[in-house]
Amino acid sequence: MKTKLSLVVFLLISHITAYANCSYDLRPGDEFIFTSMPPTLQKYGYQHWKKSPSITSDAIPYDKYAKRKGKLLDEIIPGQFSHKGHQKALMEDCEELYLDLTLGNHPDNVIFNRDIETAKKLVGRSIWINQGSVGLSLELITSNSAISFPLANGEELKVTEVVLERYGHARGSGAFFLKASKSSGEEGLIKYNTRYFFLAKQETPQIQNINSTVEFDVKNYCKRVSSAAGGSYQIENACRNLEKAAQDSYGVRILPVEIRQYCNKVGAAAGGSFSIANACATQELQSKNQLAP
């Protein structure tokens, strides 16, 4: 009995020591919370978040991590071949997780504290819709997937609330929503993403609705990626999933002609990759905005 009690005490002290050495509160990093998800998305877990920094690792489960807190640290684990690697995160209980950086380090399935605080400052203010550089047609959605309201480029909205829920039918990039109303009275939700709106009224340039894209041979491309990694079926399957998601995104983006043409060439030069073409479009739009006077 005494031996068992000693073992319990030892394990308890070890756990407390490990927690103390973790120093979560003292570690620098962007604090976040895993978002809630609609039932239709929960079965997929938190995509791009893993327990080990491997391209073949499974996504962490929803039920274990929903609404838990963590910090995204500065530590990057480099990837192999064309993979961008993983960024380490530290959970509040000192567990380490890894964010796959294929789609960047600002995923939609976590909410960063700094974004919430910035968004709250918009309540009671007007924003003006930016349809010109986001690559999709923005609209005000509602909790009912059958009801939404179109938005014009440069249209003014009045922000009334910050909404932290997720809706499976929402398009675009952003972990939570701004509730806003149109001058005509309709009220709905728009994802919080600073690319989607201006904070002051702007001149509204003509939007070029160029949706034509290229056709890449995804199967052949992913087979080559797999072969370069030694012939892994897991890598080939993961590659196909990533390419299919990127193809769907890239195909519906509304892009200026010059960016579409340039990124088509970039994707082709990489061997026929929608992921690379889509990332190219995002970076080009960001750079275009930064160059604007």
C-alpha cells in the first residue's frame, strides 16, 4: 500500500513539475481558442492541426479540443520537398500541437485573441465592402443557408455585433463573423477578414470578373510528388486532397486578368499544382494592395 501511495505521489509531483516547466503563461505567442463547429463539420476534426509534424498525420479530433486554449509559437519545423512545414503550438495544459503551414498560419478553425479585440472596436462603426481584391463574391449570410443578401463593391454596412459561431455554408476566409446591417435594413453576417472591407469610404474600381482557370492533371502531379518522397501512398492521397480543395477555391476566385494569367503560369511551372497557383493568387493580391497609394 505504501509503495502504491509513493508511486501516486511521484507521478503527481512529476506532472506538476512538467506543468510548471512548461511556463504557458510566460511563453510568448499568439493566443487562440479552437472554434466550435456545426455538426456537419465536427467529424472532420480540426484540419491542419496535428499531434506530430508530419504531412501524413491525422487531424486532431473535434470533441477533445473544441474551445480549448493554446498559443501559436514562433518555432517552425521545416518541411520536405515542396511542403512548407509545421508551426508548433502549446496548449494550456502544456500539450504540443503542430499546425500544417500548407495554407498559411492563420487557419479558420481557431480564433486569435488579438483578432477578437480588434473586431470588437468595429461595433457601432461603418465598414465598406471590398469586392475588388478578395477572389470571391462577398454576401451577407444568415444562419439559414437558403437566405443571404448580395453586396455591392463599396457598399456601406453598419457593424452591430461580433459573432463567434461557425456556419458550414459560409464561404471565404475567417474564423468568426461580424453581424452587420445594410442601409436597406437587411441584417446578416460577413466573415471577419480585413481584406473584405475598408474602414473608410473608397472609390470603387470596376471589378474584373475573370473566372476562367487552367486544368492541371492532379493525379499525375501527386503521383510525381509521391515518387519524389519515395513512393508513399499516404503522401499521394494527402496531395490529392489538398489539390482538390485548392482547385475548388482557385476556380471561383474573381481575379484581375494579369494575376490570373501569372498564377496559371506559376502553377504550371511547379508541375501543375492548384495549391501553388492559389497561394500565388493570394500573395499577388496582398502585394497589389500594399502597393496601392
